[in-house]
Amino acid sequence: MACLSPSQLQKFQQDGFLVLEGFLSAEECVAMQQRIGEIVTEMDVPLHCRTEFSTQEEEQLRAQGSTDYFLSSGDKIRFFFEKGVFDEKGNFLVPPEKSINKIGHALHAHDPVFKSITHSFKVQQPHFGGEVSPHQDASFLYTEPLGRVLGVWIAVEDATLENGCLWFIPGSHTSGVSRRMVRAPVGSAPGTSFLGSEPARDNSLFVPTPVQRGALVLIHGEVVHKSKQNLSDRSRQAYTFHLMEASGTTWSPENWLQPTAELPFPQLYT
């Protein structure tokens, strides 16, 4: 599938998101799952997770270590964990494969399996340049002008009402950005801060979007979305990345994620 139909494009423009079922095959999803299993088996747990802290100053150092680890992860493959998976000495309380919240942020660049999916012909569409609270992606990935960032969310496993599927407020991508996360000056603490705030939103406006393994969900950078806690005994793995229309677009230098000399933002079309 190289492009969207006129009706699909209209649906995306109207709602701010679009579900494309059957985008990837079961075999492609299994390949990603197997590769993640290998990556987790080989992972090095970051020191700030492994170190025992007792004083307030040491706790602050752990928080800063976590911030630095996150802010410098844009061109690396790093591991971010669920809450409560380590004891006070940094030992796992759960199996390591069940401890991961997210692996980021450069799987698309450094891992051949995920790189091949990201740059596959299926993704190159010429018409488009634990619980996650309601947010807009553009709060974290801000551009001038707005409307140049597109999220791509692929269900590696079925995403259901029970295990944490996405929820959207249809049409909420037309009112701008209510909050931004910005980098602090180098050497400042904390490493990031927020400008503005998330407004109170009526939960009844959110529409659930359960999908089957292999589905792709296109997400406008300004549409409000969330996912609920996984209350099931099944995992809900997903692969997500973002695309930006580079022509005529300024990537904010205040964004937490910045291209580096080692890894400039790669072009989709290679």
C-alpha cells in the first residue's frame, strides 16, 4: 500500500488519526517480537537503576542520572523501565522481559529489523510528511509551523480494551498545543520543564481504538490521545516512530530530542 485513498485521507484530516488494519503481516510482527527478546536479553541496565541510594543528595543524583540518560538517548538504544521493578539494590523484582516500559529512541536507525520496517515501501506514503496520560505528541516534538509531525504506531500484538489500546478525542487536532516540554539550559536541573498545562478534558470525549496485530495507526501531532493501564494478563507490544515534513519546517531547538552529529534525523526515502 503506497498511498491513502481519498476517503482515508479525508477521515484522517477530520479525526486526526486513522487505523490501517493488516498493515504488517503476522510474520513481520513476530520478527519484531523476537528481535526485542534478543535485545532485552543482551541489555545493560543503566547504572542509575542498579545503584543503591540512601541520602537525599544521592536520590537527587539518581534523578539527574535518569534525566541525563533520557536526554542523551535520541541517537542510542536505551531502556526505560516500569515503576517498581527493582529492589533498593537495583535487582529485578520481575522477569527482565516484563520490566520494560519502552526501548528508545534509535531502534529505527541502529537495529536492522526495525530499520527495515521503518524504511519499508509500506511506510513511504507520499501524502504525509504502563498508562499514558492524555497528551499531544507536538507537546514533546514541536515544530514551526505546527502540523508537520505524524506519529506511526504499529500494533506488534493485539491492542484491546483490556490491555491498553489507544484512545483518541476525534477532531482535537485543530486547536493548537496546550503544553510544551522544553529542554533546560545545559547544566541546569531539572533537565526539562513544561510550559503551559494540560486542560481538564471530558473522559466521555475519548473513543477507544482496539486493533489487531499488524495494524498501523496514523496519529496527527496535535490530536489528543492516551492509553489506559494494562489490566490483563497479556502484554501489548507496539512499535512507534514519528515522521516530520522537513521542507519549510523548523524543528524547535528547545525539544528534548535533538539530532546529533552521530545521528542526524534520517530521511524516510533512502
